[in-house]
Amino acid sequence: MHAYGGLSILNGIPCGFGSTMALNLKAEVSVSTCEKHFCDYQSKLVRTIAEYFLIKHSLPKLRFSISSQIPQRSGLKSNSAVAVAAIKEVVHKFGIYEPSIPRLASELSIVSGTSVTGALDDASASYYGGVSITDNINMRIIRIFNFPYDASALLVPSGRRNVVNLKKMRGYASFFFELFEKANSGDLLGAMRLNGLAVAEILGYDKKPIIEAIKKGALASGISGNGPTYFVLCKEGDEDYFLDIINRMGLGAIKARVVGVGGVEGFHKKL
């Protein structure tokens, strides 16, 4: 089973509401029974998922094989994608009922210490595709819908992730709540631009590449998640123009497409 990586529209830490759009970068997970007494796990998150199914559903010890296109610790939702894909695979393989795979992925992310909020927005976009808007505090999915434009994302790893000061981020709760209202009312690009700049400022990332990309006509630019990846969201067909700008800065970029609900690409409205 697979699940999608994603790009932040609204960081969920400051005010508890989050929004993520799915990208066509995938995590693929397969599962088999562990024949040894002791199973090796790739991370605390994967171990937590295995232990959940062992205790809750009396499954045997499980071995997970993971293949991912999503850079780890990048702000591109790799943990959520792995968690969702792993849970989907176990549920499918063993015929288990779980009322909400995104919510379970979020809850187990908190248990494992992988996420502070559970990142339900990330897990929801990873599972469904499209755009998610969620209340992460109350573990509630508010909306899942298609991003209304054809767009591509250029993802620029910036190296080391800066320290995330949770208290400082939550000090901006009222500002981010305004961004939530903006996104929930339909102004996704406005929310995304302001979120990307605000997260860069709060976490101490250089804002110059973001401002330059927006000046050059990017739909949005900023830091995804808590970093360190910069992103440039551009109209379909403008990828080479922005890739040239990125290359002239001595940087490399990963190219990805925005995907709709169900993983469908390339059917939205032109800008």
C-alpha cells in the first residue's frame, strides 16, 4: 500500500488547526509476519504501529518493508505517509476494521513521540490525497477537497533543520488562526504564502529565497512543515523557469505534482 507526502498550507502547531496538500511523492509499505522472536523496526513509529496491532488485534509480530520517495526529516510529511501506508497495508492484509486510518496514524505518531500534535492534516492528505483542513487538537477532519488549480511544487532541501521552539510558535496562535480562517474560506494560496513566510521567520530560516520566488510569480513559497525544505509552488508549465532560478542559486530541487482526492493528477482549473 502507498500513501502520499505533502506540502504545508497551514502549520498545525501554533493554533491547533492545520492544512496540507498531497504531493505525488509516495511511501510504499508491505508487511509480513516476523518469524524471529525479535523483530527489527526502522523507527519508533513503526514499532509503535506493530505493537498496536499486536495488542489491540492479537496479530503476530509484523515486519515492515518500506520504500519512500519522500526525504526524511524534511517537512514533507514522510512520517505521516509511512504511518498511513503501514496501517493501510495491515488493515488490508488481515481484514481489520479501523474507523479512521488517518486518525489512528496521528494517534500512534503522538504515542511514538514522532509528532507533538499528531499532524492529522498530514495524515489525512496522505491517505485521501487532495487538500485537508483539520482540527488537530480534537482530532477532527474538517474538510477534504481538491486543490482548485493545476500546480507543480519544486522542493529545495536547505540542509539542517532549525530547532523548533514550541512555546514561541504557539505565541503566534491568533495570527495562525486567521490563516486557518483564510484557508477554510477558500483562499488557500493567500494562507500558504503567509504561512510559509511566517514559519521561516519564527524558526529562523532565510526569507530571501521565498520573497524572490514570490516576486518572480510563484503561486506560493515558504518553508514546509517545520523545515528545512523550501518550496516553490508554481503554475503548470512554469517549472523550468523556476528550476533555472533555483539552479542559478547553486541549489537543487525535487519536482512534484499536486494530486487530487484519490491521487488523480492534472485535472484542475488552469491559472
